[in-house]
Amino acid sequence: MSTQPHVKLRHILTVLGLAAGLASQPVWADEPEDPNALHLTAKSVTTITRDVVPGAFNTTERQIPTMQILNLRGENIAGSGIFAYGSGFSAQQIASNSLPPARAADLAYGYVGWDGLDHKVRIQVGRQFVFSGAPRYVFMDGASAIVRLPANFRLDVYGGSAAFSNFDHAFDAPVVGTRIAWMPWNVGHIAAAFQDISGSTEATRRTVGTDASLRIKTVTFTGLYAYDLLGAGMQEARIDGTWRPFPWLGIFARGEARDPLAYLPRNSIFTAFVQRTDGLVGGGFDIKTPGALYGNGSYDRYIIADGHMDGYRAQLNLGLRLDEKGLYRTGLTYNRMFNGDNGYDQYRIWCRGELPAHLVAAVDLDSYFFMAPVRGVSQSLMATAALRYNPLNGLTAGLDGQIWTNPYFTSQAMALVSVTITDALFRPARVAPPPPPKKSDDDEGRGGSPVAPGLAINDRPLMMRGAL
């Protein structure tokens, strides 16, 4: 292969991310959705990759992968309280110089449920993420329920099998858990949780913990602590604070300590090398001014491997709305990452605008400058141009092109073709309401009310001064 696998994956995800960002801002304004209907989105994405100039491996390789993604969502379908959410994909490798064509398919998530009794009970079944308190989330195939009890208590229970990337290990790792929380109105909450995953050497975990939050005017604190019963030690501890002195400004700080051993599979060969605690402390801000400026920034200091990789990361994102509706935007990004051995500075500039004939265009220049050369190369550059054509509400076609240079090849080109269809394409167009009756000059002059209903001649409202 001409590139390392993780580099190739990062490359593809970069363009997919830009494509998703553009597609999320269609030219057409969506018609109001029926809140009691089931909504569908189907998307097909095909990429074509080619090394323009061979790089470190002195070979060129052509790959054409394609993926179809189907999403569905519905809340309170037909007013029944039944809801459904799901996302699945099918992927094919159309062409490759070194690999035979391959196919893959999986369900990212998918579940159905019922929300009733005045929102006091919510039950769902399927492949889902469940908030589990101190361990945060568990991804599983099974059933979960939320019950709102008197005195501001909430009970969460769930059970099933811990989910993997596909169905090959279905039901290999039974999981059960519960969480009970007390949530006094507009003050915060305090909760206790228990989770057990067993039956598989790949994901055995038994955790107890607590999580809490506290709101004091414009300040919010959240925290959690998880204890690993099998490892007899801390699994994770975290505290976050947010202060919003103005509606358009938020300031936050965070600190975290984690034992990575508690998250590794029990049969992992790395368990012998991670007898340590990783730590992080940092803070940042987000801003959305009443004007055109918006953005965010942060700085984190982290310690990995007991100080052997003591580094930091900093980032600043600024965006500017160039028109009142926000159809034209531009932005800048700066990132710095250092891991104790090497790092990079990233500079990115992008702009987006709406063109005539239902077109949206964007350009993106993304550059990396390494603190120490990698394979003798000290910088990387990605230049991307994207176009979205939205001829109908619910139908979007996209075309992206990118040139990328990095330490693994001198130059590579990639094209991405996408088609997105939503159920808005099949909804009937909204009929504009008739214009309100015109007031007479006398009414407008003295602030009078419209003519009484039913008082009309020849089906036209009866007005003064010859309005007939």
C-alpha cells in the first residue's frame, strides 16, 4: 500500500467531515416537519483516491470505496408515544490495486421504544447508547428504561449484551446496570450507579460510581467518580466547571484522572505496560457575539505514562458571518499539539458561500508544520474545494476534490461524489396562506379593526372608499 492505514483512514474522514458539514446547510429552507412522522435520510458517498506523485513507498495505488448510509428518526409517531431511531451502512470497495473487492455492512445503532404516562416512563429496545452514570455510557444490544419517580427521583435500568463493531460477538458480553438520581428542580442532581459487563475476556468490567451537578446562577459544576471493583482501584474521576457571565460568552475548566487499565480488554497485551494513571487539566471558552463573530478556544495539559509523555494541546477557532442570514461565512483555526517527543502547528482557513441556481461552494486550506521532521518532511498541506447542488428540497448532490501532501507521499488527489435524499423530497409543498384582508384608509388612519367576518359582497370583504 502507498500509505499507512491510519493515514488513509484519516484522509478519508477529513473529506467526509467537510462533506457532512456542507450538506448540513442546504440551500433550500426545509418545510416544517411533521413532529409525529417518521423521517428518513439516505446518503451515498463514493471516493476515488490516486497518488499523483508516489511518496515514501514509491508506488501508486487506486482505490474506489463507496458507502450507503440510511438514517431514520421519529418521536411520538402518529401521536402514539412510540419513537424510533436508527443508522446503518453498507460499504463496498469497487476497485483497488492491491485488495480484492470487499463488502461490509453494520448497524451503527437502531432502537424503538415508547414514551408515555406524561413522560414518566420511557422504554427502548435495540442497539443503543445508554447513559450509565459514572462510567458515562455503555453501547449495547438490549433494553433500557427510564422511570421518573415522585420527589424528583429518576431510575435508569438496562440490560443486554455489550455491542462490538458488528454482530460477530453478539451476546458474548452480558451487561446489566442501574442508576438512581435525585434531581431537585433547577439546582442540579446527585446519582449513584452500578454496571457489570461479564462473560467475555474482551470487555469485562464491574464499576460503581457517583455523578453530580450543581447550578449556582451562571455557574455550573459537574463531576463523576468511578471505582473499578475488579481492579480494586479508581477507574476515572472528573470535574468540570462552566461560567456564563453573558449569554454570548462561556468560560469552562476541567480536570480528569483515568486508569486506562480499567478500560482495556482483560486479554490485551498492553495491560503489562499501562500500570499508571493518566491525567489532564485544562480550560477554554466559547463565544457567540450578538454580531457576526463566533468561536471557541481551549488549552489542555496532559500526562501519559507517568510523565513519559507529558504534553499539551491548544486550539482556537474563529468564524465570521459575512451576511445577516449566515449564508456566507469564513473562519480560521489554529491548533498546537505536543506529546513530549514531537508535535505540530496547524493553520486552517475556510470559506463558504451560496451561489445562484441552488449551489453552495466551499474552499478549505489546512496545513500542518511538524516540530520535528517525519520521514524528512516538515509540513503537510490539504487543499479542498466542495460544491453542493440542491435542486429540490430533500435532494442534494455533492462533488469534492482534494490535493494532499504529507510525509507518506509527495502528492495525492481525491474526489468525493455524494447524493443525499431526505423524506422532505416526498412531502407535498406547503400551500401559502391567503393574504390578510386589506384595511380601508379610514381603518388604517384611526387604527380600526378589520371588517367583521361574513360581511362581504361578491365574496370580497366589504371595504370603504371603493375597495370593491
